[in-house]
Amino acid sequence: DIQMTQSPSSLSASVGDRVTVTCRAGRSITSYLNWYQQTPGKAPKLLIYSTSSLPSGVPSRFSGSGSGTNFTLTISGLQPEDFATYYCQQTYSTPFTFGRGTRLEIK
Amino acid sequence: VQLVQSGAEVKKPGASVKVSCKASGYTFTSYYIHWVRQAPGQGLEWMGTINPSGGSTTYTQRLQGRVTMTRDTSTATLYMELSSLRSEDTAMYYCARELIPAALYYGMDVWGQGTTVTVSS
């Protein structure tokens, strides 16, 4: 199985801030890296697929980059609704493993 | 486009549970469906995937032998059955649709509302 390591596990930020979450794969996953956002009591929401592509309806303040084993999710200009938990997931090979999550809290 | 799951279940250790996921609003056989679970306060765990077109499946090795994913094309419904339940299987179970038709590598864009499964004696 490919292990996915996210950092930090939690962070505090203010509305309007720019934040970055990192995800590292145990081996190369080329660009098969997705990001999800989950708020309490809700199903996850796909934010970014294939490292840097945004599904329809996802605001442009979300962006992703990386390749191989190192990836980042950046949120530019935090909004109140962005305070949630974020997960990365590799879809390079089964099982499609997730990172353990990064909890983004309001400072 | 939506996925609607069956209701909460309470099971005893050693029993089996079967969760359903009814799809609507799109061509049922065109998109892979994944099953993902989340234990209370924990992260996401990918359980496996099914191709609704031919019924082929891929499961995580961790659950191999205990999990079975099936589909009924006549009712556009997917099923996930987990056997030999143990307390560690207590979780929210989600079905989720692959983003791109006939593909398996682009993430899950439509999710069911989740089904709580509690395993307790």
C-alpha cells in the first residue's frame, strides 16, 4: 500500500489568510493526487483532482501543485466556510489510500 | 445526480451488514462506484470499488474475504456487504461516484449521505 503523509495535522488561521497543506506519498504517484474537504457531519467534497484540476463549482481560491511524491494544497484568501478538515488521496494504485487529514481551525 | 443510502444499522459482533446505495440522475453503468468508511473521529478509509457495467470489483486487502460489493442494474442500486463484524467496523459508510465516466483515477465527486453501522454486543 502507498502511505500518504499529511502535514500539519492541524493549523490555525484567520479569514483572509493564505494557507498551505502538504501531502507526501510513500512512492511516486505521478499526478494521481486528489484533495477533499470535509465539514463535521457531512460527506467529503472533492476539491481538486489530478493534482491541480478543479471540479466544476469549486472556487478558484483553491489550488494544488506537485508531482511524484510531494504535493500541496493552497487556499488563498480563507473564507469562513473553508474551516474544515482536508484529506489527500492517491489514485495511482489500489488501495486508494488517504492521508490522515489536516484540521483547519479559526484563529 | 444523487446517491441515496439505506438507514442506520446496529449489529452484533460476528454478524453481517448489507448497505445499499441507490443511484439516480445519470447513466448507472458509466461510472465506477467506491465505498469509503470513517470510524468515529477518524480519517477516511477506501474499502474498494465496483464497475456497475460488468460488476468487476477491487477490494482493499485489509478487508479481503469479508467485504462483497455487488450491483443491481435493474434498480440502479449498489450494495456493500461486510461479514464477521467486529467493534472496529463501527463507522460511517459512504458510497461515492467516480468523477470521470469509465475511469478510475480521478477522485469521487458525488457522495451518498452515509450509513452509520454500529457493532456492539
